[in-house]
Amino acid sequence: MVKLDGQHKPEKLVLCNLESYSSVAEWISAQDAIIRDLAFWDVTIDDNLRKFYILSNLPKSDEWMLFKTSLELSGKADTTANIIKHLQSFEVTLH
């Protein structure tokens, strides 16, 4: 018998990348749902880990990589909320 637990669930965050969604808001909502599911299994994603999952799952295009580098070097990647705010602002400039 296999015992189910939440330890494999963080893989979903690793695979949850922006390119799979139509907008930053939709992507963040999908991540939020995964994190709620993880909480059910008593797996906690703290702010530092959340920032990691967001920044590591951005598109690999030059414009997104430049945005990420700029965000990190400016110190504006200090909280998840700040990263999301800047992601949404940057997304607007792409359209």
C-alpha cells in the first residue's frame, strides 16, 4: 500500500510556469491554488520559496530575463507582493 503525502506536491510549483497561462494574474492564481493544496498536506511555502518559484518560472526570453535581472538588482524583488505588482506592470508594457 502506498501512503499518500504532500512531499511530492511542490513539483507542481516547479512546473507552473508563466508561459502556460494567458496572464500573470491567472498564473499567480494557479500558484495560489497549488499552495492551498500543499497546506492541506502541511507543506508550507514561505515567502522566500514563493519568490524563488515565481522568479525561476518566468519565460526565458531576453525581455523577461532583463526584467528579472533588473527587478533583482534594484531590490524590488524583496517580497512576493512586490514581485507580483512589478510583473503585472511589466506585462502591460508587453501588449
